[in-house]
Amino acid sequence: MAVAHINGIGTAVPEHDIHHPINAVMRNMIPDQRTRQVFDRMAERSGIGHRYSFMHADEIVNEQDIDASGFYPRGNFPSTRARMELYEIEALRLATRAVAALQLEVPMAMLESITHLVVVSCTGFTAPGLDLQLVTALGLRPDVQRTLIGFMGCSAAVPALRVAYQAVHANPAARVLVVNLELCSLHLQETPDLNCLLSLMLFGDGASAALVTAQPTGIAMLDFLAIIIPDSNDLITWHIGDQGFNMHLSGQVPQRINQTLREDMKRAGANRILRGQQVKDFDLWAIHPGGRSVLDAVQNGLGLSTNDLSSSRRILNNFGNMSSATVMFVLQDFLHQQQHEARGLAMAFGPGMVAETFRFQMAS
């Protein structure tokens, strides 16, 4: 049976770093001084130094005004329709930049005759969708097999790779292009609610493009496993509102992750997150950096060292949480480190609450 490999990963973010300006804007939405101080303290401890957006940096005017172009006017934030109209333009632009970055990572011949296209996004909807936009923009063959994975949140990259894995197992000649595209800053909310603002403070825009084939280079994907955490479906939610999509990220998420991992470690069996193995059996940990507290919870729950999550923490600092695209940035970091034959486990958490995982091994 053919072994599916991630041969290369290209990544892209918009040009404009909005982390500190947008934090200032959100801080100004809070009327109470004490609550502002809590926001400031959480921002300082977030582990995030940069987040990027389609919004131009020079459009972030000051703490009173959000953008000079008028897309986010104070007191009258745009409708969901207006946000989706902008998504249709900006999503393709950023996704094609990620594909261009992929072309620098793998031989051009490997990108010819793509047989499957898997597109992931939870921050926008349109039809014809981003999948068909990419077929046209990239000149893909008209019989390319398309799969669109939507609204699965931060964990969606793993099911997308599973689709690619299954395609290569079914046909070793398959060449699968997997694109993750998230425009999280399209869903900025005007609210004094601290919990909402703290959630928004985590997210930025980003995209990844990966090639998956049977060619034995890059990252070999060994197996996949999803664990649905019981009684947790209200901890991470993502609903469509009249003014964008509304994110709810409970403060209980890190605790439940920690608890789930600790309990899972006590149980043996191939259907557990570690597949009956021990922490020492893994060299690399591709953990989705959903936030500093999420990474702390994984580190404590599994008993990992600080160095084990250095790549995830670096990606969090440099880009923030880009929803489904973020774990792909971590995997790209491993590819660039060229740790031949190192064994690893990838893990991402999403609404459900679900832990999506796969074991992998760096090619020799």
C-alpha cells in the first residue's frame, strides 16, 4: 500500500501586521477601566507578537477609528453579506500566494497534473467557491476531484490531510493539493464583552498549500485518529450572525484539554491519542497553537518539555492563531528543520470539542 507524504508546504499571510493597532482598538471598546486592565494583562501574556490581516496597516488610524476605508466604521460594523463579498476577493488572493510559495518548496514537475483539490475554510462562504476559483486561477484540469471542508474550525487541517491520505492510498498516482485559507479578521466584532474581545485577540489571517503524493519525500502520514471530548460541545462555538461570524471560546477549554490528555495517558490501546505509545516514542509535536493557554495545557497534560512545543510557540508569536492553517505552519517548520526519520504526532482542537490527530515520520 502506498504511503502518503506531504512533499512540501507553502504558507502566506497578508502584508499588514495589525496585532498591536487592533488590540488598541479593541481595548477602547471596553468602557470600564478595570476591565481594560484585565485585557491589557491578557494581551501581554498571550504569547502573540504579530497577527496579519487583509486590512492595510495605514488604514488602522487610531484608537477611535478602525480603518480609513470605512469597512469597519465605528457604530456600524459591516453586515455578513458585505464581509462575504470581500471574502470572495481576498480569499483567492491569499490562497494563490500560498500556492506560489509551495512552488518554491517542491519541483515544478510534481505540481503538474493535480488530480485532487482539497480546500479548507471556516471564515467564508461563496458559490462557486474557492475550490472552483482555484481551479481557474491555477489552470487545473477540468476533471480534478474537488473536496471542500468548511466550518470545522481550527482542527480542519487534519481531516483535510486525511482526505488526501485516503486519495493516495486509493490511487498511488494521485497528486493532491490541500489548501487552507482563513480570513479571521473579517469577523471583527464591535463589543464591550471582554470574553469576546479576548477570543478575537488571538486570531489573524493566513493560508497554506500542501502537496500530498506517494513520492517518499517530506512527511510520511502514518495514521489518523479523532477523539470527541464528551460534554464539551458548548466550549468552542462558531455561529453565523448578522454582522459576521460570532466566535465563543470558553475559558474552560485549556482545562478540558489538560484533563482529557491526562486521562487518555492512563488508558492503553490503539484507539487512544498516543496509540498505546509513550511520550518518549515521539520526537516532534505538531500542536496547533490555538493560544498560549492551549499550548500550556497540552504541555502539562502530556508532560512535555518546553522545547517540545518550541515550533508551535514560535508560530503563535509570529502569526497568532490562523484557525485551520496554523498547524500547517508548524509542519512547514519541521520540513525546514530537516529532521530526517524523526517521529511525530500532530494534534489540533476544534468545535465539538474534538481532538484531530495523526502520527507522522519525517522522510529519510
